[in-house]
Amino acid sequence: MEEKYFSASMTSGIKIGTYIVWALALAVLVGSIVAIYFINLQSFYLAPALLYIILFITYRYRPLGYVVTSKEIHIKRPIGDYILLREQVASIERYKSPGMSFSTNNMRFASIRLFGSGGFYGGYGLFWNKAWGKFYAYVTRTDTLVLITPKEGSGQRVLISPDDPDGFIAATQQA
């Protein structure tokens, strides 16, 4: 089986949220420059430096797409791929249950983000909820969710959002 790539585009809502975060970061930078040079507050170097370090790290972990090979599923990220071994996967299915999706109040407020991003370039990182326990999400949209469930003792669930979820699932079912 050859590699198959599946893109992970952001919804307009995620894009707008990301643009707003960058605009606020720019405002903090400009405000800090004003405070440093015009008001002579030298301690304002720290705020924009920490903010931009956090934004850079977050940017590097964002999901770019997904690759299915004969033995692995790769979640493509600038920092490096997150790799799932297909032999450790119990099931891969569309995540659609009545009245509950990743973006509804039911799921969003029932899950706790342990480490990651909740809207800047998508929703990704380590999460927890009562139904699943710990799980990873690498989501850039909420209308194409795919849930990867591991075999018992093989790790946590992974929630992803390929632009073509049915094609992704079909690719994982090929030998």
C-alpha cells in the first residue's frame, strides 16, 4: 500500500479565531514597545517574549494533515509526526453521535483540556472526559471528525478531522 495523504483544513471559525489571537499578540507587542521606549518601563520585555514563545510552540504542534501507510497513521505536524501503529488500533470510525459533537456544549464543556490548544489553529493536545478518560485530539474542524480507538492497553483514543473522513477510513481498511 502506498502512502495516502489527507489534508486538515481549518474552518472559517478556527481561522478567524487564529487571526484574532495573532492580532492581539501584535497589539501586546506594540503596547510593550510603547511602554519600553516612551514610558521607560523596561520590564515590559517579558510579556511579549513569553507570549510569542507560547504562540510559536503552539504553531509548531498544529495538525497539518494525516498520512495512512500500510503500517502506520501519521498526524503531520511541523514539530514532527505523531505516529499511531495500525496494529494497535481496534477501530476507526466517523465520530457522530446524536446531539453530541466535538463543538457542542455537551462535548466541549464535558472535556477538560489537560495540555494543548483549544482553538488556536484548531483543537489539539491531551484532553480528558468522563466517557473516554484521557484522549488526544488533532482537530481543525468539527464537521469531519474521526475517532481512532486503540486496542486494550495500547494507548488513548485519538480524535482527528481529515477533510475527507470517509476516504481516510477507507484507506485505513485497505491491507
